[in-house]
Amino acid sequence: MRMTTMLGVALTAVFLAAVARAPAAPERLEPCGFEADGPVHLRTGPGTDRRSLGVLGPGDEVTVERESGDWYRIRLDAPSRSGLRAGTEGWAVKRHWEPRTCTRPSG
């Protein structure tokens, strides 16, 4: 009886070790907005002659709503570091934005 109990304990330990090492669910990269590569003015229209609403920079996340020539119409996904509110919309030069990717669980 003692040998059976020891065998059961050993098998349980082997099973738990295997489960603990099981790989995590695979993840996939998905596009999830854009981020500025440096300081960039958010403007009222597509042109440097348009009034600046404020300056955005690295860490400020936006969604591109549309584009016109060299400009993106964007919406802030969260408050900017410079104090612009989430949801603020404006125009910014395309060359200052890089696509972001986020990791999402597969399945």
C-alpha cells in the first residue's frame, strides 16, 4: 500500500510539473493606432498655415480617421502628455507618425 501511495504522489508531481511548463496561449500582433516619433503640432486643418491645437509627442496614442495628401486626420485615444483631451481631433503631418502594434491572445 505504501508503494502505491508513493507512486501516486510521484505521478501527481510529474503531472503538475508538466502543466506548469505548458506554453502560454499563442499571441498575435495587431495594428493598434499610431504614435508620434517626436514633437508634432495637431492642427485645425491640413496645412502649416492652420492654427495649432497643441503639440503631441512620443507616447501620445492616436487613431487615424482619414488622410489628405501628406496629412492625417487623427483622434486622440487618451489624454496627451501636453494636456489635450482624449477624443480631440485635428490634423498632423504623416511623416511624424509610426504604426503601433499590440499583442493580443490568439483564439
